[in-house]
Amino acid sequence: MPDDLIPDVLNDRCPSRMVLNHVTSRWGVLVLIALQDGTMRFSALRRRIGGVSERMLTQSLRLLEEDGLVLRTAHPVVPPHVEYDLTPLGVEVAAKVHALAACIEGNLGQIMAHRAE
């Protein structure tokens, strides 16, 4: 990050926006929440997150790995065995994202009532 740039998600030049987009993307949120349950293989993660395509899950995992939130471990066996887990930073971010999702779920009745109006 440039020395003259103070972290500020409202600043269009701040790299935090890119990370925020990865974390709060449709699938990024769900990957982080699912991985709170522990280490998962790709196929188990895909089954856990209803509706995600293989392509979108792969893309989301790569972005979150590049951001240092997800750890990908490839085991040298045949057939290939790859596992995903949260890094310590990923655990922290996932907890906050999960709190937001829980807030929405807890108020879903009220939200849906407003939408119906």
C-alpha cells in the first residue's frame, strides 16, 4: 500500500475495497461461514454451499486465498486431495461476516414484511 494512503474503505483508491468485495461477494460470505465448521475438501464445501457452481467456488476460494483468509492445502496423493481452511485472519473476518448474516436471519421476518409493503 502506498505510504500516503491511509486505509479507508470509502476512498476509491484504497485496496481495502478490493478485499471487502471478495469477502462480501455472494459466494465469499458463504465460503467464510462454511469454513467456520473446520477444514473441508472442495466437494464437501460445494455441497455445503447450496447453489454455487464449481467455477464460482474455485474463483471465490482463490481470491480469499490471495487475500490471506483461506489456506489451501494440496496433499500429494492420487487422486489429488485438496483441503481448505480459514487462516487466523480468516477466522476473525468469518466471525464478523457470520454475525452480519445472523443479524439478517434473526430479522428476516421483519425484512420480508417491509419488502411486501
